[in-house]
Amino acid sequence: MIDTVIFDLDGLLIDSERSFYELDKRFLDRFKVPFSLDDYVTYHCGKTVNDNIKLFISKYGLPITFDEALAIINEEIKKDTERGIPLKEGALKLFMYLKERNYKIALATSSVKDRALTLLDKDGVTSYFDAFVFGGDVKRGKPCPDVFIKAQERLGSDPSDCLVLEDSEAGIMAAHAAKMSVICVPDLKMPSADIKKLTIKICPDLFAVIDHLKSIQKDA
């Protein structure tokens, strides 16, 4: 029976994917490289910052080293973090619903600790979480299952009792590999047909996750 809910951060809990697109576009503008939202969604959405930088340099032949590019991108990320990024619709209501019913709640993100906690603090939801796992806490990122396994271990939950909320294909694959149920709440990109098969449900927003939890409680 589901008693644990594990949240992804970017694109699922906070509305950050469009911010990442704008950030990457500003970076590529320096080199006069056109970069559309469709380019971002098709090739870069859901990937780590490091992976995208490597792809930018190789794909566009940028006259810059990885470390130089990373410094520029990290400075832009810092500015976005200081400004704050809003929660997705339904997030606060979902948190309240889970807490009222004593679900265990974890964050499992590829983001670095300082950024993630700063954003959660600005949105006023840090206290809802019982455990956190950040990108630096695991050796392998998504689609490997490490981040979800560590979250489950920190909460003392069984994988079969965990529900993961994800927006990206890599995250869905990671949750499935961790032997957990996963709901996809798509952001900019709908998962492929093969990835959809790994989910128990596709929800249009976080409000719909509440409806799903209510339905399985009635069946229990």
C-alpha cells in the first residue's frame, strides 16, 4: 500500500524547465547559435547541466572549454535561484493532502543541495519533506535508480510502498528500475509510448495526483 511519495524537483515540483531553456538560449546567444524551444525539448529537456554543456560544445563546435562554459552556466543558475522559481499548480494542495494523511515525503533530485533547498525555502515548502536526496548524494544520476533507492532507504520505506512523481523520461526509467510505482506529470515534453508503459498513470497536473491517491484509498 502506498505510504510514501517521492518528488522530483525540476519540471515536476517547480516550473523550471522553461527557465533552463531561457538560460541555455542566453548562453548560446553569446556564440550566435540559434536555439529554439523545440530544440531544447527535443534534445536537452531532462538532462543534467553537465551533459547539456558537453552536448552544446560538441554539437555546435563552441570555442570554449567545458569548465569555462560551466562557470557561465552556474552563474546564470545562481541568479535564477536567487530570484526564485514558482511551484507548479497543485503542489501546495498536494503537500497538505499528504501531510494530513501521514504519508512520508521525500525529494529525489539531480540538482545540487544549495540550489534545491534555496528554491524550496523561497516557495515555503521545505518543511513538508521528511528526507532529501540531491545529485551529490549518489554516484549515478537518472536514469539509474540510485537517487530513488537512497530516498526510500532514508525514509525506511519498502519500494513497493513508494510512489514517484516525475516529468522526465530519465526519471521515469529510474523510478521503474528502483521497482517503484511512478506517475508522470509531463512538463514541456510528453514521454514516448515505450516510456509511458513504465508508468501507472499520466496526470495532467499535481491536482490529478490527489484524485489518484483518493481513488486507490477507496480500493484499499
